[in-house]
Amino acid sequence: ELKVEQNPLFLSMQEGKNYTIYCNYSTTSDRLYWYRQDPGKSLESLFVLLSNGAVKQEGRLMASLDTKARLSTLHITAAVHDLSATYFCAVVQSYNTDKLIFGTGTRLQVFP
Amino acid sequence: NAGVMQNPRHLVRRRGQEARLRCSPMKGHSHVYWYRQLPEEGLKFMVYLQKENIIDESGMPKERFSAEFPKEGPSILRIQQVVRGDSAAYFCASSPTTGGGTEAFFGQGTRLTVV
């Protein structure tokens, strides 16, 4: 059974600082997603990572994937308040489906 | 091309009543997934449907919950005799096919409150 773990669960960081969120998963998968969720809102797709060594960047966020280690990271550079949200990673259960197994989420709070 | 449409956005039900949640997939999408998000938790898979077929219902509670995706019209998630523990946000996602790098797109969710 595929399990997805994220850490940390909570992250309080000062503006301008860097930090990394980690996502480990237990079995082989061909796709990994990162989502952002603001309170009371739906999911916003940030990145989809398809292959080993994939790296994608958008603004202050950069995501990478190591399929051998079954590990993805979401790196935050020079955090700003607008990045405050909950971030989820999600892994596809198997190749012939889009069924997602979600991590527990990381609640990020950026303060001045 | 409208996105995935869910309604209602908010639903309040008394204990013992029925809740019906609707999901209209994006145009051209024939695969629908339902997820539940309890307060302060991540999303949990419930059921995967294609038109007129339930493909995977491994995440559905054994009792009171059912889902359908008819040939015409939206997908429906039905919860009978709701209890307080059913209070959650219910999201659906749709995709055009399965696998091969396709991506499922999420609706805005229905927030169910049982009083």
C-alpha cells in the first residue's frame, strides 16, 4: 500500500529565509504533484514531476524528485508572507490511474 | 472551457438527513475522482468512476456512502443518514484519460456541515 509522508507538519519561518519541505513515498510511482491550499479553498496545482532528477521552479518555489530515494523536496527561497498556506505532495497510485495518495500537508506560516 | 464544477459549495444538514454532492467534470473528461478532507487533515481518496462504472471504491465507507456517474449529467456523491463525523470538505477531480502523464483537475469543493 502506497504511503506518503511529509515533514515538517508545521513550519513557521521569517520572511527572507530559506527552507525545504520533504515528501517521502513508500512504493514506485511515475508521477508526483505539489499543491498549495489556502484556508477554505481548493487545491492549486504547483508542480508535476515525472522523472528521476526532475527539477521545476516557479518564482520562489523549486521542486525536485529523486525516484530512487522515493523523495521529493519543495524548496522555498527568500520566503514572503504571500507564501503562507498549506502545501501537499501527492503521488499517483499506479500508472493506469490518476488516483492520488496525499501527504499529510505542511502548514507554512511566514512572518515579518 | 469551464473547470470542474461542484455544487453546492456549502451544505448544512441535520443529523439523519441525506446529503447529495454534485460534480460536473471538465468538458471532455470522462473520469471522476472523489476525495474527502477532514478538518486539519490531507485529502483521502474515496472513489474513482468512469461514465456508468465504479472503477475503484476502496476508500468509500462501507455504509451510508454511494457514488454514481451516469451517462448524462454530473457525478453524485450521496451520503445517507449523515452524522457529525461526515462534516468535511469533499473535492472531486476529473481527467480526460488515465495515466500517461495526464493530470486530474480539482473542483472548488463542497463543505458539508452536519449539525
